[in-house]
Amino acid sequence: MPVRSRIKSNPGALADFALSGGPSQSMMAEDSTLSEETSPRVVVGVLDFEKVCQLVVLLLGARCAYAGRNLPAEPDGLAYLDVARSYARLDWHTAVNGYWGPLYEWLLAIALRIFHPGVRSEFALARALNFALFAAALYTFSRFWRAVADWRMRINHDSIPAADRFVWIALGYLLFVDAFVWAVDVVNPDILVAAIVFAIAAFLFKLNDPLRQVQHGVGASAGLGLMLALGYYAKAILLYFAVFVLGAAVIRGYRSRRLWQPIVTALVFVVLVSPFFIILSRDLGHFTAGDSGRLNYAWFVNGPETITWEKDPPGAPIPFYPGPVVFGAPRVFHVPSIAAVTYAPWYDAARFDQRSHPFLNLRDQLRQLAINLRYPKVLLGDAAALTVPLLILAWYAPIASLRHFAATWFCTLPAAGVFGMYLLVHLVGRFVLGFSLLLWGAAWASVVILPGCRLLGRRAVLTGVIVFAAYTMPGLIHYVISRRTASVERDMIIAEALPGYGIAPGDAVASIGDGQEAYWAHFAHVPVVAEVWNVDSAEFWSTTPAIRQAALHAMADAGAKAAIWRADSDRPCPDGWQSLPESSGCIVRLP
């Protein structure tokens, strides 16, 4: 039957058609009626409006990726790029890493193998990959946003998506752009993780549609196992998300007498993740699925080994000592090294931090929990501005709204579980990008709009969206259009100049300044084997020449061929040091 005729015979079909992106097999009647002439126009209008929203979001993301193409990658980004290099040159032993999840690095490695970027294009390539992941996250988010609305409307049409589909779409993409645009130029897997979480959430809402359950066979259950495995490979904490989802699937399968579905999902998941479990456990010497959780608990809850870490600058660059102190004042650290790795301790903290062991201490745990709860914006993001209109709408039918939200337990409980794990240890907004929007979507879709309050509900949601936009858009637009002043240009200059001073790729060097931010060493493919932390660099320059020379001898004993300082001021090079081009820094050859 033509779509136009189906809409005429069943006005509720419009909602199903618009929110699912096409005709739905089961279409239920709404309490409102639409004329034959206007309903197809509304369908087309909803779909066109969503496409416009997606185009705007993509343009904003592209602008941020381009503007941030030469921004510093930060220490985490350098580590991801170093691991990706190891995979790209097929150095499997070095590449297997107990701290960073491998999926993002595999994607980076593929890009490195295909494009072979130089010094001036590697960071830009990483941002281009981020934009591709941003587009993928936008796609999976659109699937999730439709799925949660479609699921809610199949239960009952007294919902916000049924009240105004245009406002529902605007709300979703406004939440997305506010959460994700800031992350496009950051070299880490957070956007990738969110894209996978949205895909899993969309699948769960479709899987739990009572009218569609019979359609889901072995292939669908295996597909869920595949997505859960991809989540683990993207970030280790999604292993727990997979466990929570599988637990919910077992309960659902037991109730529906289709217990074979979660069994198939679990088998596929275990088969896909077991090889990496085995390889990682063999390399680290103990059974593990990744040590990032263990180490972060020890660093943040039990207290860092380096007391000044995470304090106001100046402070220690990492939460554990990178190696022994080989000179006292100023401190010179002998940094362990791995061939072709810029800064080995942060490249794989699981391998080099053997002193941090987590232990349960109630006082420490409560202290860290209080720290994480201190910042509501981290918990809710900018979307905290939507809390008031959400509560006002829910107040008209609180019991029914809570009942509908509780019905989303199969997806929201696993998300809340991961959220709670971060809350106990270390919560940063970018860690929970996907989980936050998942919970917001379920909460807004669960609000019950009473039959006589549809117009009021529509206006209330629209008002909330306008207030939220007014609150977030000025800062976001300023960020999008602003120029990025930070740059790694000096590091590029140093890296290109080092061969002229006798430093070849693979030569060990010392860094005057935190080695984990030595971008020049990454570009030049030279490992840092000794360093003076930023917090001690002023003492290094102000001390007597004799003491400074003794510190340089300690660096030479650590295996460094030269000591390099990336200029962060107009300080002249001392006697015996050579100036690097364009006043980018100083270098001294070591005996």
C-alpha cells in the first residue's frame, strides 16, 4: 500500500515513518488526525529537517578538525600515535599495550600505512580520522535517537516525540553538537567509544521492542556480541559495559523464554576478545583484560606516588616516577626506553609502573567520590540547563514517567553502571560522552505528556531547547570560529633540524622539560632516556655551570646522545649550547 494511503488510513503511521526513517511494519494510532494533504508534507519536512541538522553538525565538526589540525596532541595523544606507529610497522611485541585500548590505534595505524604522513601532516591526519569518527558517531546517534523515540511511541503515544517531532530532533542534535564538537581536535578514542555506545543502545531499544522480538534471530544476537567486543577494544572499561548488557540480556531472555539469544551474544563476545586477553596476559605476566582501571584507582583514590601530580602547576607530569633519580638538584630522571617510542613510561604505564597497587580504603574512596561530585557540570555537562524543564514536564505525571524510564533498564542500567564506576575513580566529561546522551535521551523520551497537555508540553520542550541553545551556543560558536593559538611549529622546526646536529632517528636524547610532551622527539623518532621536569627546569638553568655540567654528565650516563631544550621563553642558550633554527630551542651534544 502506498505510504500516503497508509498515513491516511492510520494517522499514527506518520510518527513511526518519520522517526524510523521509513515505513514501519507496525503502526499505531495517535489521538490526533492529519489530513491527507498535510501528512506527507510533515513526513518530508521531518526528514528534511533532520538532514539539515546533520549537515550543520558535520560542518561544525569539520571546521573544528581543520582549525585544530596543528594543535599539540597532548601526552595521551602522543602515546596513541606511538602505539599506532608500532602497529603500522608490524612490531607486535611493542604494540601490545596494557594501558591504551587498541581499536583507535589500529585505525590510526591503517591511516599511517595508507598516507605515510610527514612531520607536518601527522597530527592533521589524526584530526582527519577524528572527523571521520565524528561522522560515524553522528550516524549511530541518529539511529539511537530514532530508536528510543520509536520504542517509546510503541508503548504509548503520550510522549515528547509524539507531541512534536521537530522539537525532538532539534533537542537531540543540539545535545550532540554541544557534547561532541569540543572533542574533534583531541587525539583520543572518546568519540569512537561514543559511536559504539550509540550503536549498541540503538540495537538494544530495537531488540526490546515487543512487536519486533520475533524478528531477531542468531544474526542479530551475534551482531550485538560483535558490537560489545568492538567496545572493549576501543576502551577497556566497556568490558564492564558488556558484562552489564549481557546480564540484562540474560534477564530479558529468561523472561521471554529465548535464553539462547544472550548465550549466542556472550559466545561471540568471548571468542572475539579472548585472543587479545591471552596475548595481553602473557606479555604483562598476569591475567588481565587491561590495567588502566587498576592503575587509575591506585593513582586517584589511593593517592599518587608523585605527590604534586594533579595539583596546581607546576607539578609532576605523570602520577609515578618514570625512573630513578640520577642527579639530585636539579633532579635528572633516567627514563626507561623502548626502541622507536618517544616516552616509554607513558607509552605503557602498565609495563613500567609496578609500584602502584590499588587497595580499598573507605576514607580515600569517600574523598574521591566527594571530589567527583563537586562539579555538577562534569556529571551532567552543559545539558544541566535542561534539568529544570525536564522536571517540570515530569511533575505532571511523575509516577507514569518514572515507570516508563524504569522500562529502559535494559540500556540505562548498564550506562549508569559505567557512569558510577567513573564516579568512584575519576570522572571527566569526555569519558562519558555516549553514556550521558544515552541517559538524557531515555529520560526525555520517558516523560509522559497528558492528553490535555500536549500543547503545553510542546511549548515547554521548545522553551527548554531555546534556553539550552542560548546557554551553550555563544561559547560553542566562539570556539568553532576562533583561531587555535597553540601550535607544535617549534617542535616541527626542532625535529627537522636535528639531523643537521648529528641526531638520527633512533638516537637516545635527554629533554630539558617534561619528556612526555616532547613533540619534537616524536616527530624526529628519537626516544627520551633522561629528563628534567618542567618543575625543576628553572633550577637547572639558574644553577652554576659546574652543577649544570654534572647534570649533563648524568644524562650522558643514562645513554643520551644530546640534551635538547624547546624554548618556552626568550632565555638565551648558555655557553657550550647551540641555538636551534628560528630560536626554537637549544641543543648540546653529550660525551
